[in-house]
Amino acid sequence: MSRFSGKTAISINADIRFLLRFLCAHFIVWATVPALLKPTLHPDSIEAINWGIIGGWVADKHPPLSGFVSNLFFQIFGGSDVSIYILSQLFMLSTFVYVWRLANLIFRNGRKSLAAVMLLEGVFYYSVTAADQFNCNIISVTLWAAATYYLYKATHDGRVWDWAMFGLMVALATLDKYSVTFFLAGAAFYIFAAKEGREQIKRPGAYIAAAIMLVLLMPHIYWLIKSDFFMLQYARQYLTPQESWLTRFIEPFRFIAAQLLAAIGAVVIYFWCVRKDVREQRVNNDKVFILSLGLIPMLVIAVKGFIFNSHLATMWGIPTLYMTGIMLVFFFPVQISDESFASLRRGVYIFMVFIALVCSIRYVTTTSQRIRFDKLQFISEIEQKWVQNATGAPLAYVYGDTWATSIMSVYCPEHPHTILYVDKFYRREFTPEKLTANGIIIFTDRESLMGQRQAELGVSVPVNEYNFENKAWFGGRSKNYKMFYSIIPPDKKLR
């Protein structure tokens, strides 16, 4: 007899064993494929590590959490790229666990809860994207899922502990990326729209959560003020209106279409595997909660693009799809028979292996600049040029192109400090006298930008080319690229 037979739900111990096998399979596949076949970390991952090296409570794009976590893990593993692939998957496994715990509360049916988690394998963000890169969006997925779990418990049970954990998760999500405001829009809508949410407004739990958030965010707020809010310069570019009025309509549509496409694997697996099952009547007790947290954050992002007539980055949708499996199981309820559950399990693993195979082929055949880049050769040549021009002085500072400077900072033995901006905030530490005494290297991906970068420092020096060729894993295909850099040796007066 199948262990899934019978009318009762699977025992909790059997559920855990099944979940652990799924988590192990996901981890092994999606940590191993990039670790073995992808020679260069994604630019976002290298940049995150570099933020951690720079340190502090503010960076040039996002709050400090992703930089702190990635650099810590990178150092623990001795500077190995594999550490970042492992770190990314640990966050994804944590996401799956929180979704499973939330699904257990909603469905109270072990089989449906497991199905809701396994279907996330069909969301490309949580397989392909999470394997390819680690960035603040990957952290957000876990923190949004955790906050959603504690919000559900807090509004249904009213326990102060759950409210405190909700406040903690939202605070951490804020320290990771300000897009948590999209999540909070959904949470706020639920609290005011649902009876169980409105009842909690009269109790101390929600206010304790807010107090915890405020206390944990105080150091970051202090540094934002001290740095003249320079970090928000990055956010402002996504509020800049586009030239074409059509963007106001095209961007929201394109963004939502991209999210639906990213989740198409989960949709196909679910409906194909349960197509013969008996339909069930939907219980609407948690309808408002699921819609609020599952759809509103995505819709708010789309509305933002419409209001500001601004570009919407597809990757902003990464944290919004963690409810995909729960929404499919909830809004399209079936009994999920033994046969269908076994079919769904096979479908998920077949999909996992197939997509992993496609990614493997891509990694070994691509000539992409950012995938097959030989960072050690690059660092070796730049260091040799520096030694020739700097008469033995250590390389202390780099400036310009984010990707090149991050590579130098992360992998160069001297770990030169990346100057993110030449503005009044950074001038408090990186004075013209200090830069003049130590020298600096400027990097750009276009020669036309070098004049602007040199002008910011008040110098005019020769521009060097770094030419490199990226080859496919087995040879054959190749592609040539260029990078530009200028060496400003010590004692060259800077402003």
C-alpha cells in the first residue's frame, strides 16, 4: 500500500522526511551546476561581497544586509566562489521551509502543503536565477516568506511573540532592500481589510512589532542622515520619467507578463498532474490573506511604473512569487489523489533535471563577458601595470565601473577599497590628499566615459585597454571584449 493512501493527511514525520528529500535534491542540483560549470560569479554577487568589504550601514544602491551576509560567508569559506552558490541555496531552502509551514496553517493537509512547496521548483526565479546569482532579491524572498508566516500566526492567534518575529523579519527585509514597501502594502491591506487583522489593531502586538522595527532600523536611519541620503540617488533613477508616454502602459504590462512567465513551470506542472482529480469546493477563509500577500505587492510595483512612467526591473518580481504554489492549490482545489501526488512529484523532479541540463549547456557553450571572464588573468595584468607605474606602492583605491572595481576589491590580494562616488560624503574619508598619497585606478567599460571619470578627480592621464577573449568550455566559439583603465600613481595631485 502506498504510504500516501487513506483519507487522512500524511503524518507530520512523513511530511518532514519527504520535504527534506526535496530540499536536498534542490540544493544538490542548484548549488552543484553553477559551482562546477560557471567560472565567474554574477556581477550582482561580486558587487554584494564588495559592499561587505566596504562595510558600513549604507552602500551606493541598497541597505547593508546583503553585503554583510555575502562577505561573511565568502570569508568563512576562504574566499571561494562556491560559498556564494551555497549561500543562495540556503536562502532558497529557508524560503521553502517557511512556505511549507504557512501552507500547513492554511490547508491543514500535509499533501497539499508539500505540493505548494514543490511547485515553487517551477518558478524560474527560485531555480535558474537563484543558482546563477546571489543578490538582495534572493534574501528578500526568504524574509518576505518568513514575515508572511508570522503575520498569519499573529493575526490568527494574537501572540505577541509572532508579532515580534514579524517586526524582526520586516526590519531585516528593510535592511536588505527598500522594496519591502511593496510587501508592506500587501500586509497593510490585509490587516485593514480582514476582520482578524482589524481586531489586532486594538491589541498591543502590532505596535510592539512596529517598535522592534524602529529600534533595529535606527543605526541605518542615522547613517542615512549622516550621509546626506546619498544612497537614495540610486532609487531616484527608477523614479525618473521615461521620454515616451507609452512607457506608462508598456512597463506595467511587461513587468506582470514577465512574472507570469517566470511562474509558468509551476502552473503547467500543477494542472498537468492533477487534471484528472476530483475538484473540491474552495474554502474562502484565507482568501483575503492569500490575495493580499500573493498579488498586491506585484500590482503595487506595476502601479508604481504607471504613476511615475518609469522603468520596472524584471528582477523586482523575484520576491513576489513565493506564494505561487499556495495560490495554485488554494484557488484551484482538488483532492490530490495518490496517483496525482506521485505524478506531481515526478513532474517536479523531471522539470528540475531538464532545466538544470539546459543551464549546464548554456554555461559550457556561452561566450558571455560576465560568465566566462578570467578574473585571475585580469587581476594579474592590472597589478603588473600598477607595479610598473606606482614604484612598489600598494594598490589602495579603485574607482569607476562597478564590475571591474568589485573584482579588484574582492579577489586582489591587496583588496583595494572601492570608491563608490566622488561626492561630499565620500570626501569626508577619501580626501584629495589621501588619494594623492596612495594613487588610484579608474575603470570604465567605454572609453568615452574615461574623460568624465578623470575630470571628477582633476587629472588627465593615458587610457589603457584590456583586451580579452571569452571562449566556450570546449573551444570553438569565442568573442572578444574590451575594458578601459587609467592608472593614477601616488603623488599625482588629485582634487
